[in-house]
Amino acid sequence: MSPGEFELIERYFTGRGAVRDDVRLSVGDDAAIVTPRAGADLVLALDTIVADVHFPADTGSRFVGHRALAVNLSDLAAMGAEPAWALLGLTLPAADESWLAGFASGFDELARRFGVALVGGDTTRGPLAATVTVGGWVPVGEALTRSGARHGDDLWVSGTTGDAGAGLAILQARLAAGGAIREQLLRRFLLPEPRVGLGRSLRGIADACIDISDGLAGDLAKLCRASGVGARLDCARLPRSPQLLESAGEVASMRFALTAGDDYELLFTAPPASRHRIEELAAATPVSLVGEITAKPGIHLQGAGLERDLVHGFDHFTD
């Protein structure tokens, strides 16, 4: 006999994540109770991931559990917030305990690493999907937003871009790669790394920040619209990994770097006077200076043989 909803919750989700002193009531009641931190703003984010929309339906469940939390932690990172709590809504076609064990393991491992307590949620039957709400805190008035970019700001990005998109292309048989190169690119898609530490360090330094979930060019356009500015992007400076370049080549790797989503790196702006402080952060998380913010709206691509404007975002980027 298949276990019921409450048995599944008790078996796979009660006690998951970090143990926190600010959690007064957790999984098992009608709602959770947490104690907000004095002198802090509460930061909340929610994302849903759906099979065959955000990940292939046959993706290992441990990776799905990791991703469900990681994409939300990335949103907190972009706000400069400290993660604290999570709620999980899980929709399953059937009560597959092997799948649930893998999902819970992937979720739990990441939650513990970032000090996140799972404090409640829900399970139901239906097409495979996971919805996570995360809560965290930031000192009052210090949250990073998309709307603070200023004319003359430097434009920075963390890590490398395009790797996760290439990993997805490998899973979908749109890109061929083998050996260590294949494993590295697959890892970037299957196990995204939220830049929580970098986001915290950018408080008081960055003017604006966004995480790269829908592609660098598209997310840069969102940041610019929110700030009422434009940007000049030097494509020759875009950080592309050796694995991406070797597997995709120069032209295709540039397309991945500009338009592929799921990198979950941070794209941020800061005054040129902050360059030294930002470069010091590179000891913990690599960062690259890739352009500047302009007063004129729109995104202008230059360098690497490109010289064009993106009027409607990344959909109009072509070879």
C-alpha cells in the first residue's frame, strides 16, 4: 500500500534543512512560526520549477531537489540577503519513494550548507513540479535591487556564463561533448551554485544586482529597464569557460554566454571607484568587468566582432 500524504511528509521532509534558533514552530502544524531578526528587513522569494519546462522530466531527483532550492537562494543572493527558512510545495504524479528520497537528499544537503530550515509546505498529486518559497533577512535599507544602476557605473558578472545552457543542450542532444568537459557542463546545469556569499559582500558596494536565470542579455535588459538606463556590453570580456569554448566553439559559445539561462551568476553594477573593493572579492568568487551603464536606454553589444543594439532583448541576437 502506498504511503499517504502525511506519512510522506513525516518520512521525507520533517526535520530537513538546518536547525535554527529563530524557528519556533516548524513542519507538522497549520503554519510555521519564525522570529524575525531585529534591525533587519524580511526578504521573500518564490519560484516554481516544472518538469520538461525547467528541467528534463528524467532528471535525477537529487538534482531536482537541489535546483528547487538553489534557484530561490539565487534570488536572495541577488538581493544581498541571508537565507533562513523555506516552504516547499511538491506536486507528484505518484508516491514514488525512491524519487522522493533523492529529492529530499538534494534539497537537504543544500539547505544545510546555507543554514536554511525547511519549516513547512504541502504535497499533492499532479504533473511533476516543485514550488519553493524562501525567506531571509538583510540589514534595514541595505538590500540590493534592480533599480539602482546609474549612468557611468561599471557592469560586472560573477563566474562564467553559458555553461549551464550548454549542459542543458548536452542533455537534449543539441551539443556533443565527452569526458571531463561533458561532466563539468552537466554539473553547471544540474547543480547550480547560488552566489549567496558574493551577494552579502556586495551590500554597500553595488548599486544594482540581478541573478542570471533567463540569460545575461535578457536579464541585463530587465535591470536596465528597472533603473531607467542602458548598457554597453563588451562581449570580448564575457567570461567563458574553457569547457564551453572547446565544446561549442567561438560563435556558439558566445550565443550561450549571452542568451542561455540557468547560470544563476550575479550581474551587478557599481561605481568605478569601487573597482578595487570588487576585485578583492574575486579571491572568493571570480568576477569580471564586462561593460558600463549608459544614460541612453537599450543594450549595445560591442567587441568580439559584434557591433549591434539589442532593441527587444536577447531574442534578436543572431550570428
